[in-house]
Amino acid sequence: MPIEFDTSSLEARVLKLLQEAYPLTTDEMMRKLRISESRLKRVLATLQSNGLVALRPLPDKTYVDLISQNFRFSGRNPSQKKKLKHSKRPKKKTEDYDGPMYG
């Protein structure tokens, strides 16, 4: 049975990044995801314990390998979000305001 991740979770973002771009180093992942090294290490440790990724440490870099596709994403797809309707009327400027004056 595949492991299920919420699409908005950091684990899902890491897995999607690994699916799109390969090979990646931990430094590249931190830069693309805009997260700290400690957060990335925690997420990678979780994914590694689940058997989804493997780390290849080299003297100057650490590569992250996606070793299993035994996962799926649940939740809303960003394209399913409801679009906001914007008013077509021009906004009133503050000097045009004819409301009550206090003071």
C-alpha cells in the first residue's frame, strides 16, 4: 500500500522536487524549497526511514536519490482552488469620502 502525503506538506514538496529534477544535492534542495538545513535534514530522515529516498554523501556534497515510487499525494490540486472575483468598480479615494467626521 502506498504512503500518502498531503499535497501541502513539506514531504510532498520534497518528493515532487525529486520527481521533477534529478539528481539534486541537499544545497540545491534548500535553495529551491527555501528552507533551512535542519528542516531539510528532518524531512529527509523521515523519508529515508520510510524507504523512499537514499542519501549519497560525498566529500563536498550530499546527493538525494529517489529510490521508491511507493507514495501518492492527497488533497487539493492548486488548480482546484476557487478563483477570487474582483470588483470592476474603481475604488474610492480617501479624499472623496463623504462619511461622518469625528472630533
